[in-house]
Amino acid sequence: MNWTIFWIVMAVLAAILVGLYFWGRKMQKKYDEQQQLITENKQSLSIFVIDKKKDHLSNLKLPKQMKEQLPWIYKKRKMPVVIAKIGPQIQTLLCDQKVFDSIPTKKQIKVELAGILIVNVVSGKLPDTKKKGFFSKKKDKKKEEIKAAKK
């Protein structure tokens, strides 16, 4: 009785792992196709960053067609958004979190754009993107307390 339950559980776990493997391969192919499309369509532009924030896509001034094409999961969560002046126009641009952290506000920078997606920051005075973690902040605070206690 115990061995049959064990083998049934093992078979279910194996089926789940095989399913996850094939689903992961499918998602990787989609990601590669999207990255190829982005690299084909990216262009280097100089922009003036007015503001950057994280906001829901429903609150932004984006084209209606673009809002309809986004998956439902992106409509629910906050996305990093950059409001920038490109030539005479003020546009709302999307970007990844890593790129969002490296973009300074109120500065002229050169970026690679693919549609309304900022792919990469090419040049400009970029801020330091190194953030301290929770434990390193606590360790630094402890060191400061020890220095203050010695004085």
C-alpha cells in the first residue's frame, strides 16, 4: 500500500516536471522572438527626461491600440514609466526596472528606443545604480552605533 502511493506521487511529480520543462521552452522561444524584434527595430535617440515614475498602465497616456494589446497581467501591476521630450513631442515611454534605475531625471541622455520601449541607456551622466540590501544597511547602522559609543 505504501509503495503504490509513493510511486503514484513520484509519477505525478515527474509529469509536473516534464510539463514545466516544455512550458519553459515555449516561453523561452517567445522571449527570443521578442528580443529579436526589439533588436531589429531599435534606434538611438537623444531624449530629455522630464519625469520617471511607477504607475498603472490605465492611468497613463498611451495609445488605445497599445493598451488593448498588452497582456492582462501588465494591466494590473505598476510599470516603470519615463516621461520624456523627444524632439518637440512629450511622450510616455516604458522600460525595464534595470534601465529605469539608471535613468536620471531632468537630464539629456542618449537611449536606444524600440517603439515606446527604452531598451538601453547609451550615454549621459548616469547615477550610481548600486543599492544596498537590507542586511548591509543594518550592518552599517550597527557600525555607526559602535563608533558613536566609542566617542
